[in-house]
Amino acid sequence: MSTLRFKAAQSAASRSLEEVEKIEPLKSTSIYGKNVFTIAKMRDYLPKDTYKELVHAINVGTPISRDIAEFIAQAMKTWALANGATHYTHWFQPLTGSTAEKHDAFFEPDDNGQAIEKFSGDSLVQQEPDASSFPNGGIRNTFEARGYTAWDPSSPAFIFETVAGKTLCIPTVFVSYTGESLDYKAPLLKAIAAIDKAATDVVQYFDKSVTKVNASLGIEQEYFLVDLSLYNARPDLQLTGRTLFGHMSAKGQQLEDHYFGAIPERVLAYMVDLENEALKLGIPLKTRHNEVAPSQFECAPMYEEINLAIDHNQLLMNLMEQIAIRHHFKVLLHEKPYSGVNGSGKHNNWSLITNTGINLLSPGKTPKNNLMFLTFFVNTIKAVHTYADLLRGSIASHSNDHRLGANEAPPAIISIFLGSQLDEILEEVESARVAKKVKNEASLWHGIPKIPELKLDTTDRNRTSPFAFTGNKFEFRAVGSAANSAQPMTILNAIVAAQLVEFKTEVDKQIKKGTKKDLALLNVVRKYIKESKAVRFEGNGYSDEWAQEAEARGLSNIKSTPKALDVYVKEDILELFEKLGIYTKRESEARHEILLENFFKKLQIEARVIGEVVTSQIAPACFTYQNELISNVKGLKDLGLAKEAYSSQLNLVERISKHTNLILEKAEEMRQERKKANNIENVRERAIAYDEIVKPYFDEIRYHVNKLEKIIDDAKWPLPKLRELLFLR
């Protein structure tokens, strides 16, 4: 192992810069969307009537007929072949958390044995992958393998290029034979439809010209880079995505000199290459910089419609892996790959945009526009307050548990940061007296003192807040770097949609009783401000005082994933999902089971890796070192020297034996507990057993391994044998 580490370090140090395609300044537009079958390109390949029907279907969400699909398929095939694609695939997002694809060749022999290129409307609209081999939560049995992928016209097809060739990728949903969704995209599309209808209904109070509201999303993606040779020298990194053993480097992030620092040239070459390929795929990457931890970086795109933004983020993660290998890097997307330094998140910046171009979360210049802003602003706050546990469950995972509550991430307590100005405005709106009889708009606002013109960026940033308002959007900071953002964004859009529906019901009741519309709107807004006040917090989310205060406010602090996931099967949440048409009860229960299985299986893998490393690498290294010491003691003793001459060596042998035996004992105890946990039939109880019984052994074993390393380091003798344990660093 010491030889492997030495060679890995030597290889990493000798890397040369990879050649990167040079894009002329201001010419990025020439490659943007090059490998995407955009709406603009469709116009050149489709008959005019077909093109119009397609655009209408995308904008309105109506089904596309098979006849029209046939025209589109032929156009898509022509474009793909002209751009070098040899295969096509339905690209979907099963509940594994990653993407999936099954490639088929365009090539087919005809009845005469001649080669033809074939791609039909049926092939475009639907394929049939195996549904039983993906996580399904009991929806499908092994002998019931049929599932379907169905084309999502709202997300354009693209060509993905590797050294092996080019493939036409068609974004799709994935459903079972019996119709239940088995992916992240289908529920997201339903949530998008729900927020569109609910927000459009409410915005009609203010602007009758609005006929559609789109949820908008910008996803900041944090990640680590490690040289491929060093990665291959770490079995824990390879198998679990994080270092299970080791201690902090002498220099970590304590000098705060990496954040926004000069980007290392080799990393910059990787970033440029990544951006070039991303632009070709229509991913509008705009920002790149060093993050806080050593070897940690971030990229961020422009805002996009939410379904497309999530597809692009999933595609970006695939692309990051591919480009990294080209530059002899490995991308680490685990939320906490290294102990002692910051982990990585995926900050989701969310807002609502009307078809007329108005950002509903952007403050206005007039009192009435501010009332529209306050309506959507306060309803979002109320939704987060009412459904905080559901929002917490949406970002729960084994890997994100390591990050939430650490010094770089929000705590598990869901709260909202607004900034002092907006917080004061809500306080004034809540406490102001408003005349019951309103003659005009001015008199409505006359009773609310000191309302300033609200401008963009009226808030400071709060890194400790999981959900913060940042000028014209809310930033959900608690999403993990490896997550599919579809899950938390499905939940966020669903809860805000539900809240807006409730809001409209209350306003309409007041209007029906004779209250003027603007006063009715303001009355309900003020009521919601008061009811949701507990979730607003402007202070330090890391402090112990906040945990105590949050408890007094009635806010949950759910620290473990299995308990956070319980929210998915609560009766009121099941009713909410069914009412909005997001999940059926069966789909909710299936997702609950899938997420629990994913949790304990990852812990199971980590436990096995710890056991294997302890027994096959750490303990043998200790035994080798002990034998060296014993041979030395024997030699000194044979020379007839007094015990004092070798007492320190004997002491080392005794201390090393103690901790070596303990790590082996603890590893065996952990193995037995893991076997017991595996025999628990109830999935939730099994996940809790892994969390509360198996996982604590990780820290116990690491404690004794660290003790061993410190003993050997302090001994400084014999130096060559110290290298046996250096892989732990």
C-alpha cells in the first residue's frame, strides 16, 4: 500500500496539462446548443403545421398525436444522423438518483437484407426498459418486468458524445406497466403543472393578462477534484465516495485562502473543457470559482425553466465525470468526502416567472405591485412553515446527513432568512391598522407606515439558513451536491401550490362577503405573516441557542434520515399529494421504502469497506510493524543488554497490540450487528438499526485507528514502517 501511495503521488505530481479546445472570445454563442435539437432547429426540419402543433403542445402541455410524432421522429433522426449519431436512447431518471439509458442503433436490415436507418414515431414516444431491476418500492415484482419510458417534449433531445461515438438522447419519464411513476421527472412535471395553475389563479387578482406561471431554477453545483491516481489508491473513496479513515491535513481551510483564490491551471483547463462541452449541450454555465475547502470548486448556470434546469444538472454531473477522466481527475460529488473540511451542496435558487416576464418574487415600485410581491412572498414563507418537515425530508440522505449542521451547511432545522429590511416590513404589515372601508388603493396603504420602495438585494446573505430570500428568489441551500434536485423541487412547488390554493379560497370567501379585493388580499397576507412568524430566523443557525429557541418555537430538528423520511407516509401528506395529483398513496409509500433502502444499503457498504480495510490492510500493517519491533527487541536481548535498552520498544508493542485487538474486535462486533440488522424485515426498523447501532461502530473503529497512527507517529521508529499506515491520510 505504501508503494501504491508513493506511485500515485508521483503520478499526480508529473501530470501535464491536457489540450483544451480554444473558443474565440465572445464566440461561445457559436457552439451554444450545437448538440441540441432545439425548437429553432425543429422549425427547419418540420412541416409548418407540425411545428406549430409541437410548440403549442410544449407551451400548453397537450398530448402529441402519433401522426405528429412520426414527423418529429423523422426530423430528429435526420438531424441526429447528420451530426454523426449512430444510436438513440430514452434518457431517464430512475429512483437510483442517477440517469439511465438503453441504446438502440438506428441501423436495421430490411426484408431484402439491405441496411436502412430506421427511427419511428413509436420509438420516439415510448420504449420498454426492465422496470423490476430499478428501485420500485414493491410496485413491481421481479417477474413483472415491464415498464415504459415516455417522451417529454418540453425537454429537447440532445446528442451526447464520448470517445466511443455519438448517441441521440431523448429525455423521458419512466412509469410502471400499471401506471405508477418510477422516476423523479414524472412527479416533478405534475408539481410544475400544479404551481402553474395555482399561481396563475392568484396572479389574476393583479394582472388578467397572465395566462401561465413558470417555476424558474438556477442550480449552483459544488464538487471536489482529486487526482485519479490518488483516488485509485483509496479503496474507501472508490467504493463509498468518501474517506472512511484518516485525519486532517496540517493545512486545510483554516487560512481561508482557497475561497475565490486563483484557480490552479490544471483545474482551469478542466473547467474550460467542461464549459465548452456543456455549452454544446445547451447548458448555460456562467460561473466558475474555487470553493472554501482545498480542491473544492463550484460551477453555476443561468436560470432556466425548472424541468430543463434539473435535466441539465443531471446531464452536467454525467459530463463532469466524463471530462474529469480526460484530465486524469476524479469528481467527488459526495456531500462530505473529507472529514474536517467543508462538504458540498447544490444550492437551488427558485422563483416564479409569469408568461409576461414578471418575476413574482421581485419587489415592485408601486404599492399594488408590492402587494402582489408580498402575496407570493408570504405564501412561500407560510408553505415552508406549514410543511417544514416535508421540505426536510426532501433533502434527507445518508450522505447529506454528514453535511447538514456542519460549519458550511445549514442545520437540519428548517428556517427562513429574509434580511433585516424585509423582516421589518413584514412586522409593520402585520401590526399596521388598515381601514375596514377602502375607497381606493392609496387609502388601503395609508394605514401601513414607512413602507419603502423594495429593491433587489435588500438582504444580506446567511450561510447558516437552509432557505433564504436573496433579492428576487429563494435559495434552498440544504440540497446535497449528489442529489437529484427534482425531489426537493417537486416538494417545494407542491407545497407552495397547495398554499396558494388555500390562499385563494380564503380571499374569495372574504370577497364574497363584501370585502374589497385588495383589502381581502391584505387581510389574508397579514394573517399568514403572523401564523408563519416562527419559521423566520435572522441569526446564527449553528448556535446551540438557536436549537433551543427553535424547539421553543415548535420547529422540528430531525437529524437522522430514517426519521426525516417518515413524513412521506403521514396521512395529511398522503392526502396532500393525492389532492395535487403528485403521488398516489402507493407511489408515496414506495418512495418512502426506496429511500430507506438506499440509506441502509449505503451504510451497509461503508460497514463492509471498514471491515475489509481493517482486517486486510490496517491490522496486517500493525502486525508487520510489531514484528519489526519484536525482532529488534530480540536482537538487543541476545546481545545481553539490560531491559532498559529495549523497554520503549516493548511498550510500543503492548500499546499497538491493545488498539489493534480493539479495532479487530469492534470490526467483528459491527459485522455481527450488521447481520442482525439485515434480518429485520421492516425496512424502516432496519434503517434505524443501521443508523443507531451499526453506524456508531464507525467512529469507535476510527478512534482506535487514529490512536494507532498517533502511537506510531510519535514513536518515530523505525521510519520506513511509518509509511505502511500513510494511506490512512
